[in-house]
Amino acid sequence: MSIRWFPSRFRRDRFGPRRILRLQAWLSRSNCTVTRIEIFTKRDCHLCDVAKAALLRVQREVPFELREIDIESSAELYVAYKERIPVIAIDGKPAFQFRVDEERLRRRLGRASPPT
């Protein structure tokens, strides 16, 4: 009598070395770091609220790290951004100002998916 360690649905070839090699190749080709998006905002800013809502809608489809930065927390930030908020930066580079175009944001973030 032989003992089956895995149920038949977990056959070795399903998770075999070829699939592992394909996944490793995909991981080495793709940028697997999470994109960081920063929104520079302040209290009582209607455009900031609209931009943040757009970012949250896109975040449901494309994962990214969202960081909200209050420009009133620093005098330097306030001087730099007081008339330009909201400013949205992707990985430290300014991408949008005043409004977020959701379709352009999705294209910039891309939709890389792992192979099956």
C-alpha cells in the first residue's frame, strides 16, 4: 500500500519545475517593487478631495502605495506647493497637478500580471 502525500489535484507537474522557471523569469524581467504615489494636499481643499478619490478608485484595480503629504506640516512644502495643490508624484516625479486623469494614471502604472 502506498501513501499519497498530495491529493490528485496537487499533482507534481502542476507546480513543477517548468512553472517555477517561468515565474522566476517573469519576476526577473518585471519591476516587482510597489509603485509609490504621493499626493501633496492640505485641509479644506476640494480639488485635493476629488484627486484623492480618483486615486483610490484606480488603487482598487492597480495596486500601489498611496501617501498623503500635508503641505501645512512644513514651511518649505507650503511655500513650494501653496498655489499648486493637489500635486501627485509617482515614485518621486511630479505626474499630475490639480486633476488626476484616471486613464493616464492606469497607463503609467501599467498592468503587469504574472504568467499562468
